[in-house]
Amino acid sequence: MTWEEIVGRNIRRLRKAKGLTQEQLAHDSSVAMRYVAGVERAEENPSLKFLVKIADALEVQPAVLLTLESDLPNKDG
């Protein structure tokens, strides 16, 4: 899996967990919806500035967007 795929999957997973559409996330992070969609599909190579904006809107640390889902802490402890 590429880094673009990891980032895209994480953004999609976190966005859906918060009940946000791509349009809402784009608005909340002041980026273009088309770019959010492209990143989620791993068609764009997101900048650090973009990752920080998205992480802020999703209320997570930017590093979470770069973390493999299997490496995330288990919610059960």
C-alpha cells in the first residue's frame, strides 16, 4: 500500500466516523472538495499544509493520517 493510499483511507475512515461528507470536510478545512476527493482516492499527493488542515478539521494529530490502521491503538486498551 502506498502512502497516498494510507492517507486517503485514514481521511475517509475518520471523516465517515464523524459523519461528515467530503463537502463538509472541505469547507471545515478550507480546501477544495475535489482535492479532498482526490486525496481519498489516492490520486493526489497531499502537502503537509493540507494534512494539517484536514487533521485540525477531523480533530486528530496529523500523524494519525500517516499511520497504518493496524498500528493504531486499540480502543479497548
